[in-house]
Amino acid sequence: MGPDSRSARIQALVAEQAARRGARAGVVDVCTAAVAALPVAGAGLSAMSRTAASHPLCSTDDISRQLEELQLTLGEGPCVEAFARGSAVLTPDLLTIELQDHWAVFADAALEAGARAVFSLPLQMGAISPGVLDLYAGTPTVLDTEELADALAFADLATLLLLDATIDERGAPTDGPVPHRGFEDLGAYRAEIDQATGMLTVQLGVGIDEAFVRLRAHAYAQGRRLADVAADVVARRLRFPPDAEPDQTREAT
């Protein structure tokens, strides 16, 4: 299956879950759709950062909720390792001597919670990594090539939805009405946000993580979608003075 057809199928599955909720697509729909499409029992997603506290965003059941909380609390596990490495960490069976030595506390706690296999997929767009998607199974499980490609496509879509989510004061995605538009061209969308973030590193004289925080903060302060703000930055319709607050950023003249 080609990447375009796979992406379209994954988008359709997520959109279907969102339609059932009567809300715009969000990361919770990615988790639910992934569980329905893959040989896993549950899914969870955590927002993660190297400069701020990480926190769980959603989970499909109690076991996935425990797995998210365990890893962030203990600071170890496939989720933490996937975020640090920037690559998928696939654990077909936690009940191995190597893994129990590697994640001494997490492995036992995860097994006790009811997980036997865990697959952690970092959410990434260029240099930006806003979190990790975790999938678990209650029995030893291996994802074949097609299943792994689907899992990565779910993570890719989760990245875009998380970055473009409308956030409330707690930083959690909020539901809104079902949009009348479909998903954008995901490749172009990713490239534009990545380009805008790179431009802000120059305008603000900061690193990539801080530049993205400023980009998203402006979108939140103005009640706009992240993609629209990124487009304005790339088109040079919007500039970010280094010392300005998010609501003081000015339109370019």
C-alpha cells in the first residue's frame, strides 16, 4: 500500500471516530481508531516536552491510563525512551529478562497492570516532538510490516492534530463543532509549520522548541488555528518581535 492511500485510509478511520463523537477530530479519535484497526487492546497519548512538565492527554481504557501515568511518574519505559531517542520503541513482550533489567520498575508495574506488549511511537514534525503515542496488548504481540506502517501513520496524524488543537487553560485539547473541511494536505501542512518555526528562530533568536511555543501561544491568544498563523509567518504577513507577548505580535507592513 502506498503512503498516500494509507494516509487517506487512516484519516478516514479517525474522521469516522470523530463523527461518532459529534466533534472535530482530535487525538482521542486517533487512539480509538488505532485500537480498532490494530492488534492492540488499548492506546494512550501523552504530551511531552524537554522544557516543561509532561502529562497524559488521553487513553482508551484503564490499563492504558495506568501505563501513561506510570511512565511519566517513574521516568522510564518505552514512552520515555521513544521521546528521548526520537524513534519508535517496540516491545513485543515485557516478560523478558533484558527488559526487566532495562526498565526494572516499569516492566513489573506494567505487567501487573495487565500489559504484556507495548509499542511507543514518538510524535514528530521536523525538530518538533510534542508527545508519544503508546499502544499496548495483553498478550505477547508482534506488529507486522503493514501494521507497523499503519501505527506510524496514526502517530503522524496525531502529531498534526495535537499541534493544531485548540487548547484550554489546562493545556488539554478541547472539542468543537465538526469542521466543514477535510484534512489538509498533510505533507504541505507539516512543511509550513516547520518552515514557520524555523523562521521564528531567526526572528526571535531562540531555539526551535521556544520558537514553536511562541507560534502556538500566538495562535491560542488570537483564537486562530496554528496552520493559519504558520501560513502568515511564511508569507511574511506576521512578524514576532523578540520581546513581545503573544497578543502583541504585529502584522507586517
